[in-house]
Amino acid sequence: MKRHTAKFMLALSFIAVVLLAARPDPIKEKAKGLKDYYSKFFSIGVAIRPTDPSNHDQRTLILSEFNSITPENAMKMGPIHPQENTYFWRDADSIVAFGVQNKIKVRGHTLCWHAQTPDWLFVDSAGKDVSKKVLLQRLKSHINTVVSRYKGKVYAWDVVNEVIADDSTYFRKTKWSEITGEDFVEKAFEYAHEADPKAILFYNDYNTEIPAKREKIYRMLKNLLAKGVPIHGVGLQAHWSINTPSREELEKSIQLFSSLGLQIQFTELDISVYTGRQGGQMIQGQGQMQAAVFTPEMEQKQLEKYKMIFEVFRKYPKEITGVTFWNLSDKYSWLDGRGRKNFPLLFDTNLKPKKAYWEVVKF
Ligand code: XIL
């Protein structure tokens, strides 16, 4: 009897050891991530800061859920090219290296924009506006330097960002348009194509589901294509809210832009829980006094919006080649800095999937 018990105990411990050894590594064996659910549709990306991959939990989340990254700020003209003869590569380099090491695609963002530009860009040493010729030379040199550095590592670039006006005018009034007219747009694409002929080049903008702005962007893209400008895709930023866009307007945008033969990516997706926003700007007086809580009503409206937009995205797998979230989790989002906390993403402040996440992957 005793001998049997001993044998039994031995057998049990053997089984326990075997089971323990075979225990799944929680990181490797984590259930499917967004990128896996959507592998037959498009890549799923996230905008990151250089510090994100150094945090263990954030790194794990990036690697398990996403197969594309975009530097949130590190490649913008101001941060990467602070003085005419000085480039600051550290942050962008580290993000690109993280992507390459982990076989994650890297989207470049952005080569030409009116915001986050360096002080020196538009003026000469006496502080006067430079000529069109000088500004275009500077643009060329900037694009050539940045795109060449990441050639073969960055697969797609947001070449030009946000040049169409939100008001009833056509082109946004900026230093770029003041000095060069509209010419900087096509020049930027030409310079980028010259520097890396294999990179996929995007025009990127927001409020692309608002009919008047959609029409203007369409008109500009059509003109560029007619002139033979090397442009391959349109980035629809997708800074949305629990109220916008509607299914109809979203589908119209996808259909209209893809009718030009351009590929479509949703490049900066977030769904603000506040409604007083248009295109990343607070409308004065609205939304500002809301408490920093994620109410059940916000949660419900947000999950319905996420469910709807992903239903639409899945209808257009040929047209859409990527969907990128603008930040990783509600722990930090660029929308927080507007007087109150926002909760715009699919992972909560503890990096756990929200209810909206399960709506996005249930199909
Ligand atoms: C935002 C970043 O998220 C912020 O950290 C920064 O302070 C401002 O820019 N449209 C764009 C993005 O194309 O580059 C912007 O990113 C958000 C709006």
C-alpha cells in the first residue's frame, strides 16, 4: 500500500513538472491581438513615443496587438530638424530600430506640415521671410536627408499634412502657402519620391468625412494625379468622436478617395468621448467642464462607434491598407491636454482591453 502511494506521488510530481515546463509563456501565448484578427484585412498600427517601448507592459502590448508603428512626434520637422544644420535623430532612430528589430512596419510622419515647424525654417538670418526658391530648397534638403536615412526601413510616408482649409476657403493659409503658393505640395511629393522611389507616399488630413472638406481634398488629389505627381495614398486621420462620423459619410469618403486609385489608410484613429470637438480643436465653451470620468454612457456610445467604423473598414479590404491608432491606451493620449482627461482608445488606463475592443474583434 505504502509503496503504491509512493509511486503514485512520484507519478504526480512527474506530471506536475512536465506541466510546469510546458506552461505557456504569457507573452508568447497571449490570445490573438488586433493585428491577428485583422491579418486578412489591413495592418493595425499605433502612434508611439520613443519611451513607450522601454516600459515593459507597453512594449508587450505594442508587440502583441500591432504590426505597424508611427512616431507620434519624433519625425516632425521641429523635433527632427531643430536648426538648419542640425538634425536630432535619437528619438526617430530608436523608434525605427524598434520596428525593424521586431519586424513591425514603420510609417513616417510627417515631412511637411504647418505645425511643429522649427523656428529657422521660413526666415533668413535677419529674420525676414525667405524667398520661394530658398524655402523649396530647404524643403528638398530636409526631405532628402530624412527619407534617405530611413530608406528601406520606413515603408510609407505622410508627405504633406493638413493643407486644406476647414472654412469655406480652399487652401489653408500658412507660411508654406504664403511663400510658395500651392507648389510646395507637389514639390514635397517629388522630393520624397526621388529620395526613396519604393516608399508609399500619402497626403494626410482630418475632417475628411465632412462633405465640403472632402470635396476640396478630392479636388486637390485629382489635380495632383492629373499632373503625374507621385502620390499613392490618402491618409484619413480619423480623429473622431462618439457622435461623428456617420456610417454614410465614412463610406462616402472611402468610396470617393479610392475612386482616384489611391490606397486608403486611417492614420490617426481615436474616438474622443467629448462631443465639442472638430478636427482636433475644442469648440470654445463646449465639453470643457466635463468631469474626468469615463461614464457608462460614454462607454456605450464609444463602443457603438468603434463597432460601426470597423464594420465599415472590413467592407473595404482592398481599398484600406492600414488603420493606425493615435496612441496606445487611455493611460496617455494627446487629447488629455485639453483641460480634461479623455478616454479615446481601445485599451484602458491599465492597458487592459475595453469593452469596445471586444466589439472590434467580434466578427
Ligand atoms: C499631435 C501629437 O499627438 C501631440 O503630442 C503634439 O503635441 C501635437 O501633434 N494631426 C497630426 C498629428 O497629424 O501629428 C498630431 O499629433 C495630431 C493631429
